[in-house]
Amino acid sequence: MISILHRKTGTLPPRRLCIQVLRHNPADPASVPHLQPYEIEEAEGMTLFIALNEIRAAQDPSVQFDFVCRAGICGSCAMLIDGRPGLACRTLTRDLGTTITLAPLPFFELIGDLSVNTGKWMRGTAERLQTWIHDATPVAIDTLETPMDPDLAEAIYELDRCIECGCCIAGCGTAQMREDFVGAIGLNKIARFRLDPRDQRSDDDFYELIGDDDGVFGCMSLLGCHDVCPKQLPLQTQIAYLRRKMAVIGFSS
Ligand code: SF4
Ligand code: F3S
Ligand code: FES
């Protein structure tokens, strides 16, 4: 009867979702990691971010997860969604089954439940790879910068779209085995500064930063990074290009 009714009206009844959250508080010695199920009714256009907020508001205020922008810009809501790294605010529940399992990103320090400290690792990697423009000639305040070729500016902008969500690291087998590996995000940043004509570092300088097994030669081309990057950065192309460049420098030095 219900199916006839819905066939006539063209609407389907809302699905009941079971959202299983991996709960654990590393600061509590008595805490044991376990999956906690929450049942909610799916709403039109519901994202995992909305679902988690509903769970926190109506069922369990103790569930920990991070978000800032809700628009795929800040990178803070990254988590494992049915085992795959992704952004909670950009994932529609209608694209998933009725049972959804959420877990924190691996590799990063766990704060609690789905919340991880990606910022600490991002800061450390930025300092290690010196991800800022190295310009030997200070520009006077009243001097205009030389305009950049639009195609080059576009290429740099493309790599600058990284939101530091950590999905590429969580999806990389090498990073799980080698804790000092800079990952696709680190290699992407080096590719970005190599392109920038304002950065006066030489290829040898970049080789010093990533010309080893913690850098570009540690990458085993597993390409999980490329598959899961929510900003669809051209990671595969950039890593392959850097590896060829750095191999030439390595042979000739
Ligand atoms: Fe996230 Fe992609 Fe940046 Fe990696 S490269 S941190 S997956 S946006
Ligand atoms: Fe890891 Fe991506 Fe290389 S998944 S091994 S950084 S191609
Ligand atoms: Fe900012 Fe999801 S809340 S990317």
C-alpha cells in the first residue's frame, strides 16, 4: 500500500540511517575504542556534517568531530567514511548505504572520536619543507611586483587549492609505514614553489628538501592520494614530474 502511494506521488519515504561512529578518548585510560551506532532519519540534501550535528544536538553531545567552513574549504572535517578518506561536509548521505561507518583519519594524532590534530603535522611539514617564497632581493614597499604570466599564475593557483585536509596522507600506504614521509601534500607544495618565479631556490635546493626516501623517492606510486583528494589536485602528474626532475639532479650531482 505504502509503495503504491509513493509510486503515485512520486516520493519515497525517508531512509533510516545507522551511523556508526568509532568512539575513543585517548586521554582517558579507561576508554576502549568501539563503534557506537546512532539512528537518524535522512533528510533531503543531508550531508554527513548535518547528520553528525543532528546526532550531537539530539542524541549525544559528547561526540567529537571538527568543522569550520561547511563548504569544503577549511579541510577540518576530513574523516574515514566507510573506510575511505573524505570530507564530511561534502559527502551526501544519499550517496552512501543505510549503514555508514565513520572513523578518524589514521596517521594523525587522535584528539577524540573523529577529531584529529592535522595542524601539528601540517605545521611541522611546512617548516621542514620551508613552504614559503625564498626571495633574496627584498622588494621596496612602493615597488610594484612584475606581473606574472596568466597561464603560470593559473598553474600555481591550481596547486594552491590544497586545503590541508590530510586525506592524501590518510590514503597513502607509504605514509602509514614511514612516519617522516612528506606525502602528496608535501610534494605538491614543493611543486608549487618550484613553479613560482618569485622563489629563488634552485633545483639543488629543492633536491635537498625532497631528494630522499622521506620525499619523492619514498613515493611508491600507490596513487591513493590522487584518488581521494577532495580538491582533485593533479597529484599524480606533479609527483611523476618531480620524480623525473629530482632523479636527473641526483644522477648529475
Ligand atoms: Fe587534501 Fe588534496 Fe591537499 Fe592532500 S593534496 S591535503 S588530499 S587537498
Ligand atoms: Fe602515497 Fe600518493 Fe605516492 S598514495 S605512495 S604519495 S602516489
Ligand atoms: Fe570545512 Fe568541511 S567543514 S572542509
